[in-house]
Amino acid sequence: MSDAQDRPATAPAVRVADSDREAVAELLRAAVTEGRLDLAELDERLSAAYAAKTRADLEPLTADLPAPDPAGPAPDAPPLELRTKSGTLKREGYWLVPERISTECTSGTIKLDFTEAECPYREVAIDAYAKSGSVVLVVPHGWWVNLDNATATSGTIANKLKGPPDPGAPVLRVSGQVTSGDIKARHPRRGFWAWLLRRPA
């Protein structure tokens, strides 16, 4: 038997379609949003993805990225609307954060605690209105709250977060108005023993 007959046949390279190239491109764009790739790496890999002819050309482009969740993305939560005249409303513990939240507080308190919440979005829009009450946002370390679009007549808008935010962490973009109340963003408060041992919240 000849050497050619002894060698196993090599499988032909599988050609890729435009849909395969676009699927890889979407994974690469998502990796940038999550902070796994920078823009220079994205440009380089996108060029290689769109020039790919076989699966062997595409596979190295996502080999160092996590595989997509087979269960798919988390289900979308409906917009959340919270309104109180003089009472206290809270969202705390585990809850699914929607892409848009609306709060209106006349003289009570609305507290949104994101410490144990699941947030599938990179950015969340919050419309906050406090006439003489308080809207309080409690977020984990690494998250960020942008209060640039919130205005105050005679009340207070306070961002007490300690940065910098983590790459890819959620950002809460707050817009709205304070008449004589306040809108406040802060990290969770430490318990007594954490304070005594100087541990972070």
C-alpha cells in the first residue's frame, strides 16, 4: 500500500456565508460594549471577519471570548412606574431592572435599591420628579449614576458614588426635576461590623 493510501483523507474546509460573518461581527460588537475588546481590536477583527472564507478563518476571532448564553438574553422587563404622595415605595432584594423607570414623589420617599437586582441593560433611563419628597438610588460599587439632566429649583441633587465605574457596568441616566425635595445616588451603607472592620459596603 502506498503512502498516499495510508494517509487519512483531509476534510475540505467549510465555506462560510454572509450570515456567519455577521453573527461573528455581532459577538465582537457585544464584546466591546462589555469592555472585553477595545475599538482598535474591534476594527481589526471585523476586517478579518468580513474577509473570512472558511470557518477556520472565523474561529480564532472569537476564541478568547465567552460563548453566547444558549438560553438567550434575559427577558425584557416592562417599564416601571412608581408614584407616591406621602408614603414610601421601595424596590429592593432581587428584581429585574427594566430599560426605563419613572418615579414621581410628592412628599414621601421612593427608594430603588439595585444592590441585588439583575440588570440586563448597559444603560437605564430614569425619569425622577421630587416635589418635596426624596428619590434615592442605591447602586453597587462599580455602577454609575449620571445626574447631569436632573435640575433643582430649591431642592438637592447629590451624587455620592465613589468612582471610577467598572468597564461594562450599568449606567443609570437620570433626568427630571426637584422642587424642594432631593434626588440622591449612593452606595449601600455598611453594617456595624463592616464599619468596625473598615470593610467596604
